[in-house]
Amino acid sequence: MADGRFAPSPTGPLHLGNLRTALLAWLFARAVRSRFLVRMEDLDEATARPEHERSQLTDLAALGLDWDGPVVRQSERRHLYDEAIARLSDAGLTYPCWCSRREILDAPSAPHGDAPPGAYPGTCRDRDPASAPRGRPPAFRLRAGGARVTVADRQHGEFDGVVDDLVLRRGDGTPAYNLAVVVDDAEQGVDQVVRADDLLASTPRQVHLARLLGLTPPDYAHVPLVLAPDGSRLAKRHGAVTIADRGSPSDVLSMLATSLGLASAGERVTAATVLERFDPDQLPSEPWVLQPNQI
């Protein structure tokens, strides 16, 4: 058994890339008769909206993707993240950071090789708080020590990475994604995470953080992205990429299933039919590039 989940940010309608990942996460879970959970990653109060949550849930249901139990919202779970940060702080594994985004970008590269994109160079790691800028609340970072972590990914095999001193809580008090997702998956009993492979580089961070908190990391399957005709990651700016744009959930499900080799072009299928045909060993390993006539 491997309980899975889909965890979108309710900042707008789901596009074809989001929906394809949701379908795969549902297929992986339902193929082994496991629970499938939906969690809203709505910690960013500036962009998360209830109306977007409603539209996303409507779209999932329209495709035939059902879920178990109530929808969980990160905005209602801040106490769990605070407790996790307190445990790490008590163990001497956190420190305050006053760096602005510009200062991080302008700083020399992190000293460890194979660091993830945007790795923090450690500017404030041993900084005297007395020298900190006044009036700027600090973020809190993990004292990772350049730990090297190997992740066994179902689709990519072993992936090795160095963990930087990632943010645990932003300066405005908002818990960071990497912390929240680790705490949530463990607390909800999620032991299989299926998500887009652009997040693979951050996975060593999350595995390391889980182990520091005494949690068992889930199994991972990072699946290929959907790309626009120009090769960039698909986004709503590319045009008709949502169910509302397409008009028919059935058309969208057929298109997604075809892209996964689970339906013939133009074939009408249901989620149940796609599930019957699903074989994780036969999934495409390359991104799905939409053609101009598909947008």
C-alpha cells in the first residue's frame, strides 16, 4: 500500500501540466488500491484564493479523480510547522538569516558542489546577531552542513545532491515549502509522492529534513513535465491550457491519456478505463511537448 496525494497551490486554475501530474498521482495510488489525498498548499496569503481552490477541486472531480477524506489546507496547520522548527532549533540546527534576495544573488556561490538551484551560500551561518540590519525580521534556516543525500526515485533511479542551508521560515513568518511538505506528508501518512520532475533537485533537501525530524521519507516518482511548443515549461500564459479553455473535461482526459500512451488519439476514455490500462513501467520518460495546434 502506498498512500498518494496531489498538493496544488490555489493561485489559479489548473493547466494541462498540473492536471497530467494529478492524473498520474491518482493512477499510482489507485493502482495499488491506496488512499489518494488532496492538500492545498495555501500558505502564501498574497496569492492563494478560495475561489481557485474551488475551481481546482471542480476540475479534478470533472476528470473523475476522486479523493479520500477532507481536503487539508496548509494555512490551518501552522502549529505543526512551528513545532517542527522548534525541535530543530532545540537541536542547534537553525540560525537566523537577514539576507535579502539581492544579497543572496550577489554573494559567491555555495561552497559545496552539486547544490540545488538557488542554494544559499551561508552568509549568515556564523554571523553575529549584533551586526544584523535593524528593522529587518530574520528568516530561519537549517544548518545543513553540506549533507549529501541520495534519493531513490522510481522514474529517475538514484539522484544524488548536496543539501544547502534552506529556509525553514521566511522573514514574514510564513513557513517555507520544503518544511511544510515534509511535515504534511509524514503527518498525513503519505508514503508515495508523485510530482513533476522539476522538483527532483529539491528532494534531497526534503529527505534530509525528514530524517532530522525523525520521520520516514516517502517513496518518490518524479514524472516528466508538460512543455509549451517553444520548449518552456507550460504555463497559463501559453493560451488554451485549462479545462475551461477546452470546454470539455472528456476532451482533456482523452488528451492527457493519449500523452501517456493510455489511449489512442481522439479515443473517449474515463478515469476508470485509464486506470485499468495503467502500467507505471511503461510511462513516457520524456516531457510531453504540446504542438502549436494543441494550444
